[in-house]
Amino acid sequence: MGYLLQWSSRCSSSSSVVVLPLFLVFFLAIFLGKSVSVVSALEYFKDKQASSSTLESIQKYLAEINKPAVMSIETPDGIIDCVDKWKQPAFDHPLLKNNTFQVSPELPRPVRTKVEEVKGDYNIPREALSQGWHKNGTRCPKGTVPIIRVTEEDVLRAGSIHNFQRKPQNTALAALNVNVSISADDDFNINDLPHEYAVVQSKPGTPIHGVSAGINVWNPHIGNEGEMSISQIWVASGQYQFGNLNTIEAGWQVYPRLYGDSKTHLFVYWTVDAYRSTGCYNLRCPGFVQVHEEIIVGSILNLVSTKSGQQYESLIQVYKDRNTGDWWLAYGSEGAKVGFWPASLFTTLKDSAEEVQWGGEITDRKLNGAHTATEMGSNRFAQEGYAKASYFRQLNVMDSNKVYNLPIDTRIRIDNANCYNLDLRYTLDFLGVHFFYGGPGSNENCP
């Protein structure tokens, strides 16, 4: 995943012959083409021999991060371990040793247009609440929380423990949109990949205590191994150049190297030192405290939108608890409290946020100098509108009085409008303050 943008600073050997029906050949061609990023990700380290010291480090990490399970469940997400809520990874963090398991705070209500008030020929979006592990039908016992078990293959696929946990540190590459070129045969570091964005920022000049939006859920194609596509919310304070940038991030992503599949996953991320050595994705390091017994970070989102068909969305809120100062993640229209980031984790974000952002992000290996075909959002440009282009709707920002307001002082960043774009709008229907965004990546105007 990427980082916060800061405008202020920047075959076999058999002799027999098999003839396949034409339609089957066509199907296989499409399937294999669409699956190339996942297959290559899973096979990436097949001919690479990990050193004994590397394997030893990975086993040590796995022993620390995978806590003893009261019960384990086999699911499409992998093994789900039901862990005593007091023994989950978060509480290994030195700043959280004396932290208490918080009672979820009252959830402020964002400014939203009621669905029953909607007028016009719209296919009303449904919530993407079903996750991969729900298909099993088994749930964790009371007093435990579900956590996706980390495997050796997971870490090797990412290239290192650092890459498995964290997002790119070298933000200058993205901020400057550096034109680097990598050969298809070259090895590469995930952290060196340039990023492209289509985002909206709000920096009102007053303390921010929360943010919300409905994020349209899609399953974009990943063009090259090692790349990713994300749609998310950022909450942030501090400056990258001073190393004190704190961020909390939530949304969905498609990232084969991280998850081992090409599906869409709910995710969170945090850092307190501008992505240098702190923070991680999901529960892959101590920090985020999982609370909810059914909705978990890192899990597959089963329901995704189809073009000109049913639309699905993730309603996400990140907001500060008035009493404890902890930052909470709520999901869905009923505000299910997924978990929280304790205030003690943060420095510049401890009291409030300075800015928020909403939007899409991709990484691009620029193989042999060509732009990637990794898609952002639905793969359609913003001008195609609802049920074709992806959207963020009902953008809200919470003030220090715990009141949600419409965003002010909004700015737009589009790195390469020929590849991905964005159109910010305000309407009096269920979309409210919203924007359409995304694109196909490589095309005749984006070579």
C-alpha cells in the first residue's frame, strides 16, 4: 500500500497430441491471463533459496505473531485462529502493556441522505459485509477474537518480514512520480515501486476527530507481479520530511504478493514515523486491537460490484473516542466496531488529525518502460459515472465537538489523468459529496 500525500511539501513431455475445443482454448487464455499476477506471486520464490538465517528469523516472527488458539477454523482466508482477546498480538507492544480492552464508544452519525429520500434511476448500493471466512459458518467462542494465521509462505512471498508488514517508505518516488523502468527479468524491491494516485484531500485548519465515507467495492485486475491497487481513507498528522508523520488508513486492496490471491480484502494500516520502522498492515504487528467477533481486517470481501449491475460498498468510519482518545474503526451502516488503535501508539496523531484523504492508489513496475495495466477502482474513468466508474460517497469530516460535517478546503490530486482520473461532485441525492475515480492504466493515451 502506499502513503499519505502531502501537498505542502511536494507443459509435459508426453508424445500424445491433445486437441482442445476452440472455446476451451479461448477460456483458458483469458483465465491464465487474468491469473498471471497471482501465479507469479506464488511462484516468485520457488527458485530462490532462502538462507538458514532468513528462515530462522521468519520462524521467530511467526512464533511471536501467531498466538495460541482456543480453536482454529479452515477458511478461504486461510487458517483463522480464535485467540483470547487479551492475548492477541496488539498487547505485545511495549506501549500497550497496561492498556485496557475498551468498551466501544458511542458512534457519531455522519451526515447522510436517507435511502428512502433518493430520487432518480439509481441501483442503490448494498453493503459488502460478507467476508471470506464467513463461508465456513463456524464462529469463534465468546471471549476470543478471530485472527488470520500468518504462514512462512506468506512472508517469503512478500520478500522479507519488513515487506510483509509494511508499506513503502520511499515516498519521494511517488510524490515526484519518478519515471523508473524495470526489466521483466529483474529482481526488485516492493518499496522502490512508484505510486500513482487519484485522491481528494481536506485540510480544514481545525482539529479533525474523525472521517467517514462509503467506498464502492470492486476487484481490479493487477497487471504485473508485485503491484497492487487500493481504495482507502487516510487520517494523518505530522510531516514526512521530519519523520513524525502519523497515519491511520482503512479501505480495501487487491495485493497478490501480500495475500497470495487476487481477491479484494478489507485492510487497515498505521505508522508513527513516516513509514520508516513502525506500523503494519492489519494484525501483522502489535498495534491495532481486534474487537469484533465476525468482521476482521485482512479478510476477503465476498461481494464486489459489477459494471452496470449491483453495486456494493464498504461504509467506513475512523473516529476518536471522546473519553480515551483511542482511534476506532467502524464498518457498515450499523457502525460495527471492528477494533481500535490505542492513543498511546501515536505522537502527532495522539490528540487530533490535521488532514484526511479519500481515493485510489496503484503501484507501477513500469516494466521495460511501459505503464502498467493494473486497474484502479472499476477500471473505468470517472466520466462514465455511477455503476461503471468506482466512487466514494457521503464524505464527512468530524470536528472536535464530535460532529460530522461536509468537508471543506478540498483539493484534488491526479498524477496521470490519461491513466486514472477523478471527478469531485456534490448532489442532493444519496451520493452527497462524492467523487468518481479510477481507470484502466495502460491504454492508447497511457502507453
